[in-house]
Amino acid sequence: GAGVSQSPSNKVTEKGKDVELRCDPISGHTALYWYRQSLGQGLEFLIYFQGNSAPDKSGLPSDRFSAERTGGSVSTLTIQRTQQEDSAVYLCASSLTGPTGLFFGPGTRLTVL
Amino acid sequence: QKEVEQDPGPLSVPEGAIVSLNCTYSNSAFQYFMWYRQYSRKGPELLMYTYSSGNKEDGRFTAQVDKSSKYISLFIRDSQPSDSATYLCAMIFYGGSEKLVFGKGTKLTVNP
């Protein structure tokens, strides 16, 4: 498996619960992005990690959202106290060459009931 | 006004047709322009990217950028049913953000 992998592929949760979404980037890729894709909407930037630099968190929609990247590899996106409007497909992408060479994972489809 | 506008379609064409997909943008600082293809229930995959105004060709696909009009296009020649997907334009400017800004995507169906 040389591609970006994400888990779980689907997640159904109840309003108010916390969820964790995982991303395994391509080995050696220093840049890692999280995007959100809602029905009828384009991809919405959430957060960007590049090497050991401080992440760009400017796209996180509220303080209920957080993300970390451990050891420069695996990343976890955490959503606390989920709301129905958080329902979307959460996409992770990694890159070796910057934003012109993003490889996306298959996404995690989150449904908040 | 959103930074990137893209007609969501849907667009339905017969096999063999020439397809034209378009995006307009408002930020003249955008420098790199990309087209992604996204099949249902999959992540987007990069088709092409261009830097300057003009045309770039790759097989049946041609990307066109007109910076003076802030308009980009993707042409698909001899369209095939396997081209049925959502096509997303994306763009970025360096020297500031490393974030791609995406259009909403155009859903294309090529009928055999």
C-alpha cells in the first residue's frame, strides 16, 4: 500500500460525542493536509502540517476541532462534542513537493445523528 | 463572492464528445492552477497542473489558463464513460498560503 490511508472509512456517531479520524500519509511525505467535503460544497481546508514547523490551523471551523501529527507521520483529527453540521467527508492528503503534488486518501465519511 | 467559482453541473454528454469544464477566480495572486478528478466515494486525484497562461496538453486532456480574464478550462477530447467523475479546479499562490483553494466541482457523466 503506497497510498494515503484513512480510518475508519465510515463513522456514525451521536450528537455530542467525540470522534477521532486517522490518516497515514505516504512514507517520506513531509506535508500533510486535512480537508472537509460537504454535500454540494467544494473542499474546505482545515489544517496543514509541514515537517517540524508549527501547523497552519487557520481553517479549523471551531475550537471543537483539533489535529496532531506524531513523529512527522500519522495524523489524527479530533472533533469534540460533534454537531450535525460536522457531517461530511474528511479527506487527508500528503505531499513531498508541496501543494502542487497532493495525494489524497479515500476519506472518512462522518455522519452525526 | 467566493474566490473560485465553478459550475456544479451536472453535465451529461455522449461518448466521443468534447467536454469543456471551467472555473473563474477573483484573486489575481493565484499562480498555480490544478485540475483534480474525483470518482464516487474516492479521494481526488491530480490530473494536471499549470503555472503560466496558455495551454498544457496531456493525452486527451488540455488545461488552459487565461490570467488576464481569471479563467481556467479543462478540455477532454474523445470522452469515454470512464471519464465520468467530478472534476475540481484548484489554485494556489506562493509567498503566503500553502493552502489549495478548490472550486465546488463539476459532475460529468459520459453516456455510452
